[in-house]
Amino acid sequence: MSGAGLWLLTAVAWGCAVCGGQDDEDTRQAFIDTTIFLSLLPLGLIGGGALWLWRRANDPSLTA
Amino acid sequence: MAYGMSEPDLRIVHPPPRERKPVVPNAVLGTMIFILTECMLFAGFISAYAIARTNVPVWPPAGQPRLPIEATGFNTLVLLASGALMVYAGRRFAEAPEAAKRPMLGAVALGVFFVLFQGYEWANLLSAGLGLRTSSHSAFFYLIVGMHGLHVLGGTAVIVRQFVQLRAGDLSGDSFWAGRLFWYFVVLLWPVLYWQVYL
């Protein structure tokens, strides 16, 4: 049942970015760029959030 | 011990502990973590879209209806105005919660307008022949824009609920902060998607 559902859903959209990939320079560069983007984004988000929390934790105005 | 001498009091008296507010309310922290995961979801969409663009020589593909750039640009301004009103509502809420009603209502109205306008655009594109299966471009368009539209709907539902709570005097500052945070995410994400998908 779930297999049939997956088969039907995948037939709906042509959204697979890697299946139709061609071996040209633009595609290769796009893979490199997006790999860097997807690798650095979570680090930046988590690092930024942690820095913000640390600053708030050391904010004397939060102490009643 | 000799009779008549008092026993020395050796108990350690601690000063009362300093009361400290939580660094971040639980509702806000949970919303932040949720937004982080949402950022990765949309980053995945944008990355896949960027790679798909390189697979065809002309983008958007020739022979397909053009996306309504100007009308959506106007709608982008509407959503940004909604975010600005929400910032204003947050400031007014800090002064007096009652004063946040009007800007909050305005933010809701603009958010609903954004979704309705997007629906109108979708109806026009569908009638012009741009369906989900037309091409990878159209598939990505409906996926990315549709997913953002669902987030706007969800955010609008949250704000409407908070507006009802505000009218009843039950809206806490922490809850409102969390709701606003999600709305800011939805608002600030859209210009990025507009730039990527429409321009």
C-alpha cells in the first residue's frame, strides 16, 4: 500500500534535482555551491542561536 | 555545658537565592528550534531548484506562461507590511496589551490578503496551462510557493487565535513573542523565495 502511494506521489512532480542532472560545468558548480550552502547554513543557525542565548544568559538586566 | 550559658547558634544562614528569569521562555525556544528545521526544509528546496535550473538552457522553459512578477512584487510588499505591523504590535503590547489589538488585526488582514492573492494568481496560472506536471520549473514553483503559503496559513491561524486571547485578556507575553517570531520567519522568508523563484 505504502509502496503504491510512493509510486503515485513520485509520478505527480518532476522535482528530482539529481535524476535529470547533466554532466556540464554549470550543474557541477551548482552541486558544489548548494553543498557548501547546505553545510554552512545549519552551523550558522545553531552558532547564531547559541551566541544569542549566551548573550541573553549573561545579560544582567535579566536578573530580577 | 555550664548552666546559664547560651548555646552558640552554628546554623549557616544562606542569603535568599537570587530569582532569575529564564533566559528564553519555553514557547520561544521551541519556536526557534522549529524555525531552524524549517530553514533547512526551504534551504533544501532552494538548493534542489538551483540545480534543476542548470539542467535546462532557458529558464523558465520556453512555451510556458510567465510568472506574474509585478503582481507578486506588490504582494511581497503586502506581506512585509504585515510583518512591520506585527513588530509595531509587539512594541505596543509591551506598553499596554490592549494597544496591540489594532496593529495585530492589521497584520492578520494583510496576511489573509497575501494568501488570497496567491490563490488568485495560482488560479490564473492553472487556467493558463501551468500545472504541476507541466515541467520541473512548474513543479518546483507549486512546491516551494505552496509550502510557504501553508506556513502563512498556519501563522495566520496562530495570530488569529492569539488575537482572540488578547481580546479575552488571556494572551501572555511569552506566547505572543513565540507567535510573532514565527510570523517574522514567514515574512522574511518570502522575499528570498520571490527572488529565487520569480526573478
